[in-house]
Amino acid sequence: MMESLISKPNSSSFDLTTIIEATYQRETPKAVQIQLMNGIKIWVPKRYIDSEYSSDTFIEQKFRIENYILKKLGFRENLIK
């Protein structure tokens, strides 16, 4: 499980997204590859990213990603709020 990868769950219990700190790696027409702070790279479908992001690979960014896809990618459910 990827329990240590989620950095800042949103405070509202009704919020359906979580903020992930990562760097942009590359993208396709349908997905973005990001590298988490622990070095793991994951692909996230663009339709589940609810924030703007830069294609600059050298800056740390905050990606707002829907909890549904985080669960599908293997993040522990108790860390996604």
C-alpha cells in the first residue's frame, strides 16, 4: 500500500479530493505522470485531476486528485478523507 504518499487530505469530510505533492514528469492526451516525493512515479488520468498544473519538471507542485482514483491506484483508504 502507498500509505505514506498522501501528504495533505482536505479538512472537509465532504471533500472528494486530496492534495498530493509531486513533480510533473510527462503526459499523454489522457493521463499525467507525476513523481511523488518518495520517488514513486504514478500515472493519473487527467479527468481525475481537479487543479491546474505546470509542465515544468523541476518544480514541486500540489495536485488536487479525486479520492476515487487514489483508491484505485492503491492508496490506503483511511488516509484519503
